[in-house]
Amino acid sequence: MNAPGVRILNSIEEVERAEWDGLAGHHVVTMHGWLAITEKSSLLPRRQFYLVVEDERGLAGGISCLVEETAHWMSLDRVLFGGLDVGMRALGASTMPALVCGPDIGNGEAVLVRADADREEQRRIAVHLIRAAEELARERGWSLCFRNVPASGSLAAEILRELRFPRTPELPTTHLDLPEGGFREYRLALRRTHPATEKNIAAERSKARRTGLEIRQVEHPGEHRVELHQVMEQHYQRLNQRPFPYGPEFYEEMENRLQGSAWVFGAHLEGELVGTTLILAHRGTAHLPMIGFDPVKGRAASLYFNLCYNAPIEWCAAAGYRHLALGRTTYGAKVRRGCRLVGMDTYVRPHSWMGRRVCSLFFPARARLLERRVAESMGHGQQREG
């Protein structure tokens, strides 16, 4: 790769935390601390590295990258083709090996640029990094992919469209805009738009009180990493028939590296941990990237609704956050709790002629399938627990 000023870092530790986190466009999952955590605790078979561009003023921009060479349940082939991924590989249409750029969860910018630069300079830096990623992928025989790119308001999306990258929509994510005044004001606003849901919240909180459900912050998650990890492992195995993609050290690393940006909460019934959730926050926006719970033990306490919605919304509102990202799926329940949908796209240029041809034919059908899944979810209203 001969892109001037661009170099490859094999670990985020090779760049100063303050310098990396000072780039514009950050979502909490592109911050130095989160990237260091995933380097050390991810169990997925993929290699993580970083493309950075520097000039006389220091770090000008960067991209977090993954190289996916082995098929697994969260690989690019599975994301794009679902259960057809094995057949696509047999046809020679696999997108792997692939260079995957940007955050694998959340909806931050795929390309991070100097915050104090004007728009023209930011665009120049982003184009330079994207061209460097293209050159690297071409040299290594990789497909090139930019995942979870916001459909609007994204500098990377603007450039990728101009470069005619093939695009396919992803399932949208959900955002909740919180009013000033805390949880009470949120419920008053919800009563005007979704009165039945606001009434359900009162019933859910009443069940929590009657059953003795306690949802509280875990002060030192590293000390409780085994039991927290066990809850997440059981949740992932139940829903996905796959393990939780991080090892138990995830919680210790998070406590050490994301102080002031990450909070773990535990749900307890009769002294037993029956659920856990994680809140990440950065620059006024909170994010709920993962939740695990026991649906049988927690059903009488409305554990799902209290742990996934009521408790995080109440905590974020009290902490002064005005935006809460609640992720994908169960769209009906989330919209009825005040959320709006935020469109997301994936841009991918397969390395093979067959891959490019198949994707061009398959992507329109995939878009219709995802649209139908969202519509079906919207019609379900309050989802059953689990």
C-alpha cells in the first residue's frame, strides 16, 4: 500500500487515547477504550487493525478495520446472505476474505477525521483513507466493506455513493429522544402519543415492586465477571444457539478502560442475578448494545421490559442524556415507547466477478426482505418477553 501518510496499526494501543478520541464522528464503539476491549476479549475469528493518516499536525483520521477470513455466525457472508451463505460460497460468490471497515455495532461514522478541520479538509482526509482501504483490499485480494453506515448525514456515505460502491440497506436502528425533566416528563409525553404503552409501563413497574425485582448498577463489574458473563452466555445460546462473542475478561477490561463511559446494571430477584444490561455513552448520546436475562425467572416481574426499556430510560433521563440508541429488532415495542427508526446501509465491493454479479442481483431482494421484516415487527406491538 503506497498511500502517502497512511500507515497500518496492529493495535489501538499504538496511538494515544486522547489523540484518537479527539477525532470527529465518534460513536462510543469507535472510541479508543472500546476498541482496546474488543482486541483483548473478542472470541470471533477475525483480525483487528487500523488505518490512520497523519500529517505535520499529527493524527488526521482513522478507520477501524477487521479482516474476516473464516466463516462464522457474525461474518460478512452471514450478514449479507443469511442462511444462504453456504450456498453462496459453493457458487464462488462469497465476499470473504473481506476487509470490513467501521464499527460492527452502533451507528457511528465509518471514517473518523480531524474534528477541528473544515468540511473541505475533512472530506479530503476521508477520501484519502477510503482510497487507501481500496488499495489495500485490492493488493490482498479482499472484498471491501463499510458496515453500519448511517443512511443520512454521513460523510462516508456521501463519498462511497460518489465512488459508486454497491449499497444494501441494513435493518434500521432505533433512537429515543428524551425530554428534559427526567422519566416523569418522558411518561407524560408518551401518554399523549401512546397512552396504552404508558399505562403498560405503570403495570410493568408495579410487577417489579411486587416481585422484589431490583435493577441496580454493578459498581465493580470486573469482580462479578463470571456471573455476568454466564447470564450473557445463556442468553446468547438460547436466542442464537451461539456463544456470547466476548470472554469473561470483557467486564474487567471495560471497568478499566471505559470509566465514565460504560455502566453495567444487574437485575436481581431474591438475591439471584437474573439479568444484565450495558449502557455506553459518549457526547450526550447513550447506547444499549447488549442485554441478557432469564425469561422464565423474570416473567412475573416483567423483567424484559423493565431491564431493556424502563430502567435504562429512567437512568439516562436522570443522568441528562437526551438521546438513547436502543438497537435493532422489536420495532413495534420500541416505536410505541417513543423511538424513531434510523436508516443504516452497508457498502460492499466483492473481490470476485461472481461475487459482484450475485450481489447486484441479490441486493434488491434482500432490501425487500428486510423491509418486510421491519413491517412485520412494527405490527407486533408489545413483543412477548424473550
